[in-house]
Amino acid sequence: MTIRLKTVCPEFLGQLPDGEYEVAEGCAAAQALTACMEQAGLASLPEAQRTKLLYMRNGRHVKPSEPLCAGDRLTVLRPLTGG
């Protein structure tokens, strides 16, 4: 299935381009990110970095285990810190 990926954390994901990617039907948000990175020829993230990411599906925050549907927009960002 095709999803649209938007990333807002280049310090974690490197040069992963935004755009459309093919992922397995019903895969989870975190699995979709890994599939997109593989398609772009990038190494997968270490567990320590992967657990810090936030996922949004069609503009709503979701858990990394949230299944996606064809046409979904997956946004990946890092949590904001500061004071």
C-alpha cells in the first residue's frame, strides 16, 4: 500500500526524503518508518533513537504500533524539550 511520509527530525533520520512510499498492508507506524528508510537506502535506527520518536497519522498522534491504511499521511517527529 502507498503512504505519504513527512519527517521533522533530520538529526534522527538523516536524509530520508519526504514523499510516497510502498509499505506492507496494515503495517504499524514504526514498521512503516523502517520500510521507508530501507527503500531510501538508509540504515535502520538504533532502539535508543527509535523509542524517542513521535508518530502522527493524518494529523493525530498515534502509538508506534498503530496500523496504517493506504493513503495515510505519516508524520515522524522528535519530542520537543526545553523550558
